[in-house]
Amino acid sequence: MNTPTSLSLSGHSWWPELRSHIVDHKLAAFGLAVALLAVLLLLGQSLLHLSDSPSSDNLKLALLGGTAGFVATTLGAVPALFFRRLNAVVEDSLLGLAAGMMLAASAFSLILPGIEAGSELLHSDALGSFVVVGGMALGVLLMLGLDAFTPHEHDKTGPCGPGHQKCDRIWLFVFAIALHNLPEGMAVGVSFANGDMSVGLPLATAIALQDIPEGLAVALSLRAAGFNPGLAVLVAAASGILEPLGALMGVGLSSGFALAYPVGLGLAAGAMLFVVSHEVIPETHRNGHQTPATLGLMLGFAVMMVLDTSLG
């Protein structure tokens, strides 16, 4: 006798959903593999060059820029010792401000200098643009793969990623913050890879400034999730360590052969744009505060545009 369940199974009504799930994970795995291979190749070919004197100076600049992001994240997290939450409108506006600065930094301090460098190397504006677009695609593939295969948790959407059931909740938050901060550090490192202060200084300044409200938001999210004030601030501050580490990776990726620089700028831009669209903007819109969040984004974009003009 055929029950509704057996009819459903025999008709394979569940198969399209399962197949789609398998295909999505295969694509994510392929994207992660391609991006990691490209990252390893770029990093490997550049390690020999970091011992050169000019490259060593660029490494120091990148480390200083990444450390500024770590310090800013820590300073932003400290107020969470004294209060549990911000007004939701204020919090979403601050996150919108950070998103706007990241968007402008991606455009003015990563994509445009990358196109300029690629065009100069290849003697073609079109080819220069394609090189940066290729780098952006690698950055997106890298973040897609890391997001799909790293267990982590977000305050509003809950735990996700394979194996999240086996991880303590605090580690899920740590991994989520890591996915967010790594591309920022990489962007700072790439921007200093050629020792060009007109590219590196505005970007490092913007990243540090937007890390202040970001650090506060992370610490308050941890407090809202039930962690005690000291632990929440410590975890938020510790997440900033990924910025100097990411900066070292970024300057390594973009040192070596000349074309690695525009590719690295594109990769960092793609990774940052992914984070802004996939994490930050949706977070600011979940509470129904789209207008103040958008106004914050516009203000952040304008501030970064001014910084790029005045410091670049």
C-alpha cells in the first residue's frame, strides 16, 4: 500500500532539493580550492622577495597598518565593559557607516589603483580591468568557500557551517569574526605592497576608523549572546589580531612578479565587497532600520572618499 510518504519517496520529490544542496557545496568546494591554490601560488612566489630591502620596508608598513586596525578594534570593544547594548538604531547606523567606508575603500583604494597598475603593466586599460576583475573573482571564491566550510555563528542567523554542532559557541563567534576581519587585513597589506603611501595610508586609516564601531558591535553582540563583559571584550579585541596577520598575508601575496600587485588588489577588493554585501548590510537591515543604516553608509562612503582625496 502506498502511503503519502512512500509515494513522495518513490516519486523522488526530495531529490531536486538534495541535488541542489550537493551541487552548491561542490561549487563552494571548487571555488575554495581554486582560490586557495591561487593564494598559495602568489604567496609562494613572493616569499623570496620579502627579504629584499624595499620589500622589507613595505612589510613593516603593512604590519603597522594592520596593527592600527587591531588597536582600533580593541578601543571600540572597551565600552562594552560598561553597558550591555546600544540603541538598535544607533548600532545599525554605525554598522552602516563601517559598510560605507569599506565600500569606498574597495573602490578608491583597491579597485582603481589596481586598474591603473594593471593598465600600466599591460599597456591596455581593458586588460588592466580584466586582471583586477580576475582578482576580485578569486577573492569572492575564497570567501564563498571559507563561509561554506568554516563553522561559525552570527548573532541574528545562528550557527552554520559543517561541524558547528561540535564547537563551543564562543568559538563559533570567533570564527565568524575571523571571516570578517581577514579580508580587511589582507586589503591593508596589499595596499602597502608597492610602498605607495597614497594607496596604503588612506586605506589603513579608513579600515582603522571603521574598526572602532565594528569592534563595539561585535563586543555588544557577544554580551547579548550571554557572555560576560570581560570575555566579550577580550574576544572582540583578539579578533583584531587577524588584521596584522592578514596584512602580512596581503603584502606577501602582492610581492614578487609585477602582475601580482593588481591581482592582489582585486582579490582584497572582492573579499571586502563579499563581506559588506553578505554580512554587514543584511545585518543593518534586519531590525527595520534601513533608512538610518543607509544614511550611515552614505556618510561612511563620503568620509572615505574625502580621506582618499586628502591623504592619497
